[in-house]
Amino acid sequence: MTFSVVPATFADLRDWRAIYLASLPEPQEFHCERLSRRGRPFLLVRAGEVLGYFITDGASTLVEFHAAGGDLFDRLVEQTGIRRALCKSFDEPLHAVCSRRAAQAKTTGLLYRRIVDPGFTPDPAIQVRAADERDVPAVMAANDGFFGEDAEAIAYVRAGQLFLYETGTGLAGCGLLQRVTPVHKAYDVGMMVAPGQRRQGLGRYIVQHLVHLCLTTGKRPIAGCNVENRASQNCLESAGFRSEHQLIEFAW
């Protein structure tokens, strides 16, 4: 099957991406969504007909693929020189073609889509409130790489996604709730604990509170973390999250 790879805009991909995201049995991973939004989109076109699309990281890594036609993937790889792909284990079509082709596969992330016993008991010693822009200097003073720069924290504040957790000694931590895509009511749960407040169970408390907030407002909490980040894994699992899916990097 002969086709052309045509550089595109994300507006060109809108309908195709909606179909792809709706086809996934689990909500899109936030990390993958960010990679896709920052990547380079292309359409697969034959005789004026769009057969599908793909997104790369700007180099030789595929971060998203959806198309009609079983042999398109292999032809795409041969035509473009793509050498690796990031694949959510629940993206079954992509997983199947990558598994067939790949010489190497390694798990790079754990994806949390299930919650067991999402209990939450408010602690009267911890006050929770939505952040405003006047809080950004205090947030960045406690920042240890969670936020890239002030502008990132300000964007979260303006979107109503950043929550502060304060004790009598000041800011103890931050929580983030970010909607991943318009297709699912899935919200990525993130948290940061101030350096002087760690190892006291505050990270688990923040995650439990964010999960509780989601479940009581009709949202679905999800999470993901690097496979090597044992601290994040322990925190998420102690708060009730369970990982049954992975982010896999295939290479050939």
C-alpha cells in the first residue's frame, strides 16, 4: 500500500485523535498526552484519502499512532526511519504491532488506573485551599523540580488546578489535578511535599485528598510514574492506587 506522510497541524488531527482516544479501554496517560502535544503530527494520505495519523517526538520516536489498515505500521517505519515507540500497554493495536517488530522492549513507567479502598479522613491540622498567584513565591521556594519555572506554577493557578496544604508552620505541600483530555473525565493526580515536611505521610494524605475530591465531583483520578521512582510508587499505592498497566518503550 503506497501512501504519503504529510506534515500536519493538531487541528488536522482533531477528529482522528478523538476516535483514537475514545477507542482506548483506559484513559490516556498524562505523560503521553504532554509528549503528543509537544510532538510533531503527521497524516497518512493515499490518493487524497486520510488513512490515519502519527505523532513523533520530533526525532525518531513514535509517541502516538492510529490508522486504518493492518500493514500501515510496518510500511510507516520503513518509510520514515522511526526506530522506537512509546506504547501504553492498554493500547492493544499499537502494542501488538510493536511487539511483533521490536528487538527490545522495556517498561519505563507504571500507569495507575484502579483504586482500592479510597478512604480519606480530613486532618484538622492541615488546611487545604486553592492557590492564587500571590502564593507562587512560596510554592517555588519549596519547589524541588516539580515545577519547571514560575510561569508553569502560575498557569496551574489560573487553571484552578493547584491546591495548597498548609499547617501551622506554613506551606507543607501542593497537589495538582489536571484533566488529561476532553474525551474522558480523567484527572491526573500529582503532588509535591515541601522538603522539611517529608517522611510524615503528607504525600499520601495529599493523594488521598485529591482522589476523594475527584470521586465526590464526578471525576476519575488516574496517575502514572517512572518505573524507577520507588518513592512515588509507594506513595500512590499507599493511597489506594494499583497499577495494572505500563508504559513500554519498544526499539528495533
